[in-house]
Amino acid sequence: MKLVAEPLTAGAFAAFGDVIETEGATHFPINEGTVERFHDLAHIDTGPGDGRPVVSIFIAQPWPRPIIIGMMERHPFGSQAFIPLQNQNYLVVVGEGETSPPQRLRAFLATGAQGVNYRRNVWHHPLLALERDSRFLVIDRGGDEGNLEEVKLGEPIHLNH
């Protein structure tokens, strides 16, 4: 089975979460006009219980070629945001619906100027960097509950981008 990556847009990604980008976002000047603030770009969800936001930096190596999608993951208690810190493209793969494993996948090519925030319970593939030492600011949920569910796909999928 083959999967082709489409451009990442807010509309195409809306069912899975938020695209974090300045393009089209609400913004206004702050700090005596020396800074432009792009406001409220993603809904960070730490879910029920004692969840708290965790801010991390991930340094990702390029995914081995050809890119084969053999598993997916989701976070039942909170969202997970990835914001690139370098202008390097990367791939985003999400599963439609909540079945385990997801029945249909979609792939997006994200630019280095776009982040993503996966909603709680959205199936997605782990970070798919395309270039060496791709740095991402990651905001997700910390807490005592296990916030990771992984599932193997019945048939591996070849990703074209």
C-alpha cells in the first residue's frame, strides 16, 4: 500500500489538530511595538487529572529511506505539539477515526515554518524528520498516567513525498 503526502494546511489538518503557523493568525504588537505577537495558535490539552504541560526539545535524525509506516501512536490524556526550530521540512502522518489500528492514514508535508498540535487521541506516526539534526520544541502532557498507546499496522505502508 502507498501513501502520498499532501501539503499541510489548517483546513486539511483540522480534524486532527492545529497547524501552528503565523500565516493567517491573529497578531498584534507588544513590547512597545518591538515584537509582533501571534496569539493563541494551538489548543494545548493536558486532559483530566493531574496533567501538566511539559516543554521539551527533540533532536530528530532523518527517517530511513524508503519511509515505511508500520506503527502509529496516540496520547489518550493530552495533546502533543511539535514546533520546528529550524527551517527544515518534515512529514506528518495521521490516522482517521479512533479505531485501533486506524483504518485510513493521511500524510502531510510540513514546512519548517509550520508546527502541528495533535489533538488528544489522534493516531499519528512518531516524528518524521527529513534532514539531519532537526530540532523541535515539543509541548505535551506530563503526569502519572501513561499517556502513550502504540499499535502495529497490519500491512506496512510506503510513504511517498
